[in-house]
Amino acid sequence: MRGKDKLLRLLDILALLVFAGVTFYLVWNHEAWRDEAQTWLLVTNQNLPRLLLHDLRYQCHPMLWYLILFPFAKLGFPFFFQSVLNWLLAIGAAALVVFRAPFPRLTRYAVIFSYLMMFEYAVVARNYALGAFVMFLIASLYGQRFRRPILYAFLVALLFQTHYLLFMAAFALAVLFAGEARGRKDVNLWPPLFIMGASGLVMLLLAYMPADHFYHALERSPPQWSTLKHVFGYLFVPLDRDVALWLLSLVGFAVMGAAVISLLPQPPLLGVFLAALGWMFAIFVFRYQPGPNHIGLATVLLLFTFWVRTFYPDNGRMDIRWPRPREIPVAVFRRFVMITMTCLFFLSIRYVGQVFVREEQMWYSGAKAASQVIRKISENETFTDRIIVACPASYGASVAVYLPERQFWYADSRRFGTYWANTAEETRNHDISQPEIIKRAGEQFQDLNNVLFIFKDPLPADEIFGIKFLRIAAIENGIWAVSDERYYIYVAVP
């Protein structure tokens, strides 16, 4: 290896170490919110058959992230270890980009230091870093798919189980592989197809919603076509100001349009890209409003497609016959995509700095602070063994994950528990009033002097149903992200 190559390799290693160091500091200062807590509570409190055959049908996520966490939870690892595992997956995804991606070095660094990779995927411990890691791993091994078809099929099977938004990407890759491998004497097609098909079928079975799924209790809304403005606007930079959002939406639309044109010389790959992107957009418009982490998977798809494009022949130009014969220099559109994407990723680093300060000085969620207050006041014998009443269950679960030794009772579903069940009953009772919560707790326990209440809003009066309440703490200020996870802790006064 020449001296220049050694220097560049050291620079790559240094970039990855900076990524790992900064993100771990953010992870260390991060307070988990309910979606992060839910995963750990499920794998901690359920056995594997019930988790796979029952609970996952209510969670709207495939099984892989749960299967990775399950053994560690059962071995008694602390909740923080979930964040460590997610962080390691993010490092793996970043390492694949730095050392294997066929992009200019500046683009590779822009990708790993972007807001998407540095915060949404490396810090918030959900299954998005896992999806990015598997996508990039498939891209890095794409050139070996015919020499190692079982390995390729196994990776596509894993992709099916990462996130529902990536289902069509996995399905399209499986179909593309079958089409390309058909007739090749060096590939036995059936074993890979069985592996990929079985995983896709399992994912579809898990996606089937039971009759009491929370989705059935939601009011149906018309298609939200305005969501696409946010989708295109948040592809690379997490802005929320209307003027900047419209500008970034136009830029995002231009980037995606140029990407489609640049893929014209590779129609099968273009089909994969459009099918996977169309699936995501359909979910965003017809099912739920996406956040930056959801939209980021479209960005990951774009990076993946431009990565595997290098394994297909391309002369940089495309002949078309309509409306008149001409030659399109698709390489120009490709350069536009790469340059614009690189600039926007670097622009997003500003927001990494903002979340760095916020995670250091403020709370992402008030749940951890509430658990610390409860643990502190529990040093007083008066509060040691009190049952904690919370509503809704999703609100209480954020605290329960930090207090595994305490009993939680959820007023919306009238049950003891840790995680929330995502049932229609919980959804219908999500916003019951505080007096109703107190009434239900009274029916369950009779003596409210042995109960500790956590509410999401202050009580309207100090006395309800003739019972006086004392506010112990209010976790309401300094929450910068999940603003609805404020906590007001009350006890009944004898």
C-alpha cells in the first residue's frame, strides 16, 4: 500500500472513530422514550413463543430487532444495553459506507456525519439502524450474489424482518435475483428463493392485524397527500420552518427525479427503486405521518440503489426514441444527485450540533427524570411499596422500563403490566380524564394511600372525590423532543 493510500485509510479510520465517539456520548446522555422502552419491556417480560405469535402482531414491526435483543434481556442485561447494541449497528452501517461504498470520500464522510446517521439512527435505539446496516451489507456483497446465493438470500431474508417500510425493497430484490439467476447454470435458484420467500411470508403473517388491534380504533382519515412535502423536505435535512421546508421539498423532489433519470440505463434496478420508494410513499400518505427516522429509510434506499448501480453496465448515456430520437447524458443527473446529496448531508451536521447541546443540557423525554424522582422518594418508607398508577399505558411504560422492581397498573386497560398492549381498548381509553383515572384506581385498590399516581397533566384541583392529593414532583420543563412525556407525580393525603 502506497503512502498516500495509507494516509487515506488512516483518515477513514479516524472519521469512523469520531463518529463512534460523538455518537456514544450522545447515547450516554440520551433519555429513552416510549417506543424505545416498549421493545425492551416486551423482550424482558414475554417468552419467545408469545412474543412472536401474539405480541408482535400488535407492534407494527417485524421480528429481527426483537430477536437480537431477546437473549440479552433474558440474561439480565440492563436497559441501556439496548442503546449500546443499536449504537454498534450504526457503527457497522457507518463502517460499510466508509470502507466499502463506491462514493467519493467526501460523500462517504457526509453520509456518516449527517443528522440521520449521527442521531436518528445511532442514538434513538429502534430498528432503523438495523435496517440501514442490512441494506448496506447487501450492497457491499451485491457483486457476489451469484457466487454466494445462499448468503445473499439470507441477507434479503433478514431485510424482510427489519422494518415494514423495507418490505418492498426486499421483495423487489428477491424478484430481481430470481429474474437474473434464471437460466444460469452456476446458480441453484430454489434454495435462495425458498429462504427469501419464507421470510417474506412470515413477515406478512406477522403484519396481519388482530380484530382488537389499536389501528381499528382510530378514526379513518383521507389520504394525506401534503405529507409528501415533508417527505421530500426531510430526506436530508431536518428543518421544520415552512419557507425552508418548501425549498428543501423542491430540492428533494429534484434529487429523486434526477435519480430516476440516472437509473434509466439499468431498468431492473430502476424498477427496484421505484417499487420500494412507491411502497414507502403509499404508507406515508395512506397509513401514518412519518417522522425523520421513517423518511430516512427512503434516503438509505437512494444510497443503496446508487451503490449497487456500480455492479451493472453503464456508459453514462441513454438513447430514447420519444418524443424524438435523442441521447440523454444520465451521468450529468447522477453527478447532480451526488453533489446535492453531499451538500445537504453536510448542511445537516448543524443539527447534529444542536441535538448535542440539547441532549447534554435537556431531556429528550421526561421519563428517566420521573423514574429518578420516584426512586428518590421511595427511600422514604412511606412510599417504598406503593403501586404506581399511570394512564395511558404507553405513557407509563416509558417510566416502567427504568423501574423494573416496581408494580405498574394502567388505568386505560385496567391491568398490571409494563409494556402497553396496543389494543383498541387502550386506544379508546387513551385520553380518559384524571378523575376517571382516580375512580378506576379506587375501584381496583380501595385504599389509595398505597398508590402513587403519575399524570401527564397537573390535577385540576387539590381535592377530587373528597380525596386530597399532594403533588410530589413535576417533570415539565427542559424537555426538548418528546414534549408529551411530561410527568406530574401525586399521592393521596390521608
